[in-house]
Amino acid sequence: MSDRRGVLTRVLFAVAIVGAAVLLLIAPLYLDTFALRVGFAICGTAIGAIGLNILTGAAGQLSLAHAFFIAIGAVTYCYLAGDPSPASGPAGLGVSPEIALVAAVVVTSLVGLAVSPMASRLSGLNLGVASLALVFIGQWLLATLVAITGGFQGRSTPDFSLFGFPFSNSGDVIVLGVPFERFERLWYLGVVLLIACAWAARNLLRGRPGRALRMVRDQELAAAVTGIDVRAWKRHAFVLSSGFAGLAGVLFALFVGSIAPVSFTMELSVQYLVMIVIGGLGSIGGSIAGAAFVTGVPLLLQRYSEVVEVVTPALTPASLSRYIYGLVLILVLLLQPAGIAALWSRRRGLPRFVPVLRRAPHTPEPGRMPGSIDPSHDKEVTL
């Protein structure tokens, strides 16, 4: 019976994967431009949330510098792929967009590598405060390096193209009678990059690196005793998280169409922390779910701003969205501390990769009466 149930589960899972792939493939044929914009934005933020979840959820390193690395990725792409002789605004280097995208990820990872010694020596609140300093340094650099960043006015984002195929409104592309314009094409770019990043992160967390990171998170001393280089793995997690943030920065720039210092403040770092807490620390699917919620709610409220003004005339859509996901964050922490990811993992036991406090079974010590009090009855069990 168990074998038959296992085969049925695998078949249903395969059917679900194929069905989801088909839906993602045909979505641009039926969705309007707004829905495609929201979907592309979710793909970009989900990639950044996965990177932060590897660092914070799997390795246990609190970081508030995510906005800094997202800014580096966005600025690097815009500067490298920018027009060398623009009619207005700062000039770029005219590098091919696909090369600029890869270079943005590499540059961001190298910057993460440069500051990773700080992350390897600090932890907890100390690391959070130290990483927050990078956000303020980034704001100063964005405002000072005018030739690269455009200063307070920012700079426009060059259109992306892949081997000559433009992801913009240029060129007439019609599929089954539906014109494929900018966001119809960017939809596929975002989905492919998100699937690739999620697959890579999932394999990493389920393999030996994931076990080492969780050991570092749960018991640094025990990890060191077993031969794990604690500082090295903290640096690895920081660099990997930086690379994901750089790619998220490129997609953010493509979504908005321009970059400016106001887009990469401390508020952005806090939003990413909210994403992974709501979705579930250490969960790849939870990162995507949290990113979809935190990214989608403000865009939906902005789309239906007329309804928002009627219901809450004293609040703007942006302010109302902060109240909404702030309330959801409180409810998640109170009712489901493991995040949204725990909801679909509950039937299989405790959520994977998530530290959870539960009551361990009580086994009376020899010579102790069964009804007596055991001070070690409650203990933390970490998966």
C-alpha cells in the first residue's frame, strides 16, 4: 500500500509540474500588461529573497545590506549596457546586455567577497548593525558617483537583449495573434531565471553545503569540532547571497526602467527580511511566496487606488500596503512562526530547513518516578 501511495504521489507531482509549466508558458497569451508586470516584478524580488534566505535562513546570518547589493547589480548593468553617446543623461560603456547582466552578478559577488570577512567574524545583531552601514555607504556612493549612477536624478535602464533578440517593444513579434511586447518577453526571462535560481538553491540546501550551513547556524562550536570551517562557510553564504541580490537588481532595473538612490534605501532591506519571515526561513518555496505577497500587494493596491481611496481616504496605496504586510507579519509570527512554507509541510511533519521549538518526548530516568518533574523535559529540537 505504501509503495502504491508513493507512486501515486510521484505521478501527481509530475502532473502538477507539467501543468504549472504549461500555465507559465501560455500566460502571456491571456494576461494583460499589468499582470505580466506584476509577475516579472515577483520573479526579480523572489530571486533576491532566495539569496537572503540562504544567508539568513540557512546560515543564520542576519543581514540588512541586501539593498546595497541590489543597487550594485542594478548600477553595474545600467552603466555597462548604457549608450556611450546618449542624447541626455550619463553615458555608458555600450557592452552587450547579456554580458552586462553576467558582469553585474560577478561584480556584486566580488563586492560581497570583499566585505565577507566582516560577516565571518560577526553574527546576530552585531552583523545586522554592521551590514546596515553598507546601505548608508551605498546611498553616499549613488549620490556621489554621478558619471556612473546619474546622481540623485538616476539614469535610465538599457533594454535587455539576448543574442540580438530584444526584450522590448522593438520588432514585431506576434504569437497566435497576440503581439509580444516588452513585458510579454520579459515574463519568460524572469520565469526562466527564477526557476534556475530556485533549482540551484534547492540543490545547494539539500546537499552537503546546506548541511554545513545549517550546522553553522545551529551550533557553531559543534560545527568547528566536526571539522567545518565556520568562517569560510559564512563567507560562502555571504558571497552567494550577494550574487543573487545582484541578479535581482538587474531585474529590478528592467522592471522600473530607471534607477535612483531613493530606490535602494534601508526600507528595501527590511522588505526583503519581511519576505523571508512571512514565507519561511530556510525555505525556497517560502521565499517565492513571501516575495509574491510583499511585491504584489502594493502593485495591486496601486492598480485599484480608486477603491482604496473610497475605503480608506486617509491612506495612500503605498501606506496601506505597509500596514497590510505589517499586520500579516505579526500574525505569522504569532500563529505560524515557521512561515507560509510550514503550511504545506505540516502533513509531512516539521518544515524542512527551519528551526522549530517543540516538546521532546519524555523518558523517565532510571530511578525517577514517572510522575515526577524532569527539568530537562523541554528542549529545543533543531532540524
